[in-house]
Amino acid sequence: RIKKMEKLFPQLRSSYKIISTQEDKYFPNKDIAFEIKKRVLAIGSKPSISSEDQTIEQSDAPVLDVEKTLERLMVPRPIFIDLLNSFKDIYTNAVGDIQAMNDAGTREDAERPAHSLKGVSGSLGAEQVHQTAATIEMAIQENRDDDTAAGLAVLADQIAQVMDVIEKLSAGDDTA
């Protein structure tokens, strides 16, 4: 049964809180529920924030996987570059926005841009940013301020790297 459930893990991971609060409804067998939750948390565990040393493991994913994303989105390269420039315009200051909202104590407001960044960056092939934004979103949800701060520091570097690649692509450098 667990093997069959692994196919659902991407959906379960994003719905972990729902499953945790309603696990009796979804998984009457506690052993299976525990094993599924353990595996859900292990999926996509990079980057992971360690509460003890405040570090995030970096993914081996490229900064921006252009060719794979072009193939997946099935759009011409100029349109993709326009999408990337829109991303740049909207998310250049994402870390500061998330931090300001989190510092002001408006966690739900801080969670929203982290969630949006997670989705858009994943759609555009910025997998490292996607993974880190997901980790930050979860840290905000769980009121783990130290983990949120550690994640935001890493995210700032990752976003800067993505913005550099976008600049190069916009300038016509296809080797970026």
C-alpha cells in the first residue's frame, strides 16, 4: 500500500498539514500513516533547514534549467525569456518582502509571497529557488523564525543567481 501511495507524495507533501490533522480519516492504520508521513517529509528534502546549525543543503539542480523548462512549457524561447523578465520584475525583492512581513508578525502575509515564489520558480525551472521557497513557506507556517531567517539568507543568494542568468539570457547569451 505504501508503494502505491508514493505516487501521490507530491500532492501529499503540499497537503501535509491537512493529512496530519485528518490522518484518522485518510489512514486508519497508524503504522502506515507514520510511514507515509516519514516518506512525505523525506521527498524533496533538499534544501532542508537544520534547526541546530541553521544550514540548508544545496540541491544539485541547475540555477535555471532552460532547455528542460522550454520543453515542458512548449513555448518559444522569446516568450520564455519574456516570462523570465516578468519573474525578475516581480520577485527581485521577494526576500525583503517576505522578511518584512514576517518581522511585522503577519505570518499569513509572509507565507503568501513565499508560496507564490515557490510555484512560479518551479514552473520556470528555477528548482533551487523553488525548493528553498517551499522550505521557507513551511518554516513560516510552523513559526520557526530561526529556520525562516536561515532560509531567507540562502534564498537571497539563489534569487541573485537566477537574476544573473535571466540578465544573460535577455542579452542573448544562450550559454547562461
